[in-house]
Amino acid sequence: MIPRSAARRKPVPPSDPLSADGWPAVAADDLPADILLRRLQGVTQPSAGQWYACCPAHLDSRPSLSVTETPDFKLLVYCHTGCVVDTILAAVGLNQSHLFPSDYAVFKALRSGKRKRHALYAARPAYAADATDVPDATVRILTELLRAAHGAAVAGGHLALLAERLSLPADALAAFGVGWEASGSARYVFAERDGKGRVVGLVYRDAVSGMKWCRTGSRRGIIMACQPPAAIKNQAAPLYLPEGHTDTIALHGAGCLAIGRPAARLSGAAQRWLGDFLLAHPGLWKKRPVIVTGDNDEAGRLGAQQTAETLTGLLSKPVLCAFPPAAYKDMREWITVGGFMPGWPLTQHHQPRSATE
């Protein structure tokens, strides 16, 4: 049977970034149903967690593909004319790994309620902590991709362009190994790591629109520079735990010690990796203040407070929360505009809140 998927691709909104093969890019918080259904034609939903669509692996004028979501968000795919699963998925640029949800996607789905719970979800127990075991082969592939992308960014002068656009020091971007890829849509590449410092995820930023998405199979992890800043020698200098790549890079560029969180609220894996890394490197926090910073919005404040509370128990010491002045949406904006001084907020009149307040 001849795949005819190319002739029937569903129009993609301009805001939806495309992967190198022309299909919609897969975001870190996409569940398998989110990934597959938007690549199919003739989709109908007769009941919760059950869909029918035209099979992309054969000429299908009458929907013959059955898609079922299990209670743990996996997908079961069956073509009633006999097409095999691998052929069906290949016709829309996917493989069988896309039928299984990432830990982060499940975490976000259950926390945000982005989809209505259907009857299948009723049997699902409370969400457990994410598994943190990432295969060495995956780490090796992601590391090689990042290394190549960083080399391309340096050789092509792309770090200087991004530095100008974001008002960040180019050497700070280089310290985090920021890369560049020109396949498909041109994009910058940022790394996220596990508790051992291994690359477990790649985050892309579109060079034109600034939109962000994750490489398929990536895990959301912690954000660290390849080499620590000079502030590590000063035991009075705080360890900052900011939200996101650009806030972390901005703090590093300002001469501060910073380890970033991938989002306001952490998945089980990211939280575990952050804790593992800190416990393995007591010199980074044992004798210095630890300050969690967040964006100036509700999610940023709640997420920062939750992280500070968790780390207060883990590290057996007060972990503080602080936010940029109300005029700025995040730390990067405040740092690049001016007014931030290393050591803030302990060196200024207003004090941060402790996680126990």
C-alpha cells in the first residue's frame, strides 16, 4: 500500500513550529494523543478517549483507523484494513515511542487539567514521581547533537546575534553551550541536564518568532553552565535557583552562581535531579544563602514558593524566595535593564520570604 499522508496533511497554524520533516513539532508537555491526532485526517471522537480517523498508510475514504487512550495516557492504534502500526506511524513522521507519554507530559496533564478526565482516568491512582533513568544511548545522542549545534553557533556568529536580541552577554550563552541548527526552521538549542550533569533534553527556540519547543524524546531537567562562574569562590554569594534558561544565563552573566529550573513548577524527575545535584555538591549551598527566584506572575510565584519549601526540607536549611520588582516580568528583564546587583536581595533593604513564612 502506498502512503498518501503527504497529500492529506492537516493545515498547521502559523504559530505551531514545524520540525525538520514539516510536521508539527512535539512539545515537552504533549501527550501521545496530542501528537498523533493533529497529524491525521477525518478525526471523529465517538466517546471519551476514543477516536476514529482516516488511516494515513493507505487510501482511506472511510475512516478505518481506531485510536484509543488508556488510563495511563498510552495510545492503542489499530487499522481495520490490516496496516501495521509501524507503517501507520511512519506515514505521519512518528514511531512507536510516540505512543508512550513522557513523565513530564503526564505530570503537566494531571496538574493543569488541560484535558477533561474521561471514564478511563477514574482507575488511575495518584500520580507517582517521574522515573529518572535516562538510557546512556539517549544521553550520548543528545550530547553529540548539542556539541554539533554549539560548534555551529560559534562558527556562524549566531551567539552574538542572540546575545544582542536578548541583551545577554555572548560569553554567558557560550558558557551554557547554547547551539544553533538550521535544518527546517532555524533555531537556537538549549540543554537541560539530570542530577549527574548529563544532557537529557534539548529545548529549541525559533530564531524568528522566539517560540520554544522540545526535541522529541527530551526530558525537562536542570539548567547549568558548563563551567561555574567566579562567584563560586565567594561563600557569601547566594546560590540562585531561577526559572528558565534566559533568567539563569542572565544571572550567570551578572557574575552570580545560578542553577536553573526548567519551569515554575517542576516535574517529579526535574525535582529529583535538582535535589540529587545539590546533595552531591554541598559546596554550592552548605555555607551560602540559597534563593529561589520566579517570574512576576501567579504561576511563577506559586512555583518558586513550592520549590523553596521542598528544598528547605531536603537541605535542612532555610531556602528563600525572591522576585524582581513589579515593573519587570522576570529576572532577565530586570538584569538587562539595570538595577540588579549581585547579592540581591540580602544586600538590600527588603528581605526575601523564607519558605516557612
